[in-house]
Amino acid sequence: MNTRPMRDFEPRWQALAADARRAQTPLPQMPFGFATRVLARAAAAPAETVEDILGSLSLRALLAACVLCAASAAYACADMLDTRLERPAFEQTLAEELSWP
């Protein structure tokens, strides 16, 4: 864990910035025609078709639908397996149909 207070940041930042200004590293030279080749390759690349876009999006939509179905099935099963005591589902129970004296 860093125990130094935030007030130490500014002097360290200034020292690093001064070191970076003193370091005179020459930039490497790009080969002749490099930018032209990059632009030509980008222009020659085939554009992404609508089918490719729909294909990638439909896979994500299918995955989202599967997750939604699994979540709703889990919710339905949790409700089905509830063991609370309830009224009988029949309108006329067996006790009502028996003839008692």
C-alpha cells in the first residue's frame, strides 16, 4: 500500500517532465512511400457488408435471448416448486361428495 501523501506527486511529476524534455531522442524516419502504401491498402480493403454486421449482431441477440429464456425458466421452476399449503384445486372435495348421516 502506498503510504506517501499526495503532496509528493507534484515534485515527482516535475522531475519526470524535466527528464523527458532533456532526452532528445530522434524520431525514426519512415521509409519512402510508407503513407501511400498504408492509404492504398486501406482503400483496397473490402467494406464490411450488411450480412457480416447482421451475422455478428444476430449471434449476440441469440445469446441474449437464451439468457432471458433461462432466467424465465428458473423463475417459473422456482414458483412451481414452492411448497406452500393451498386450497384444493377441485371445486367439490371428496368430503363434500360423501354422504354423511
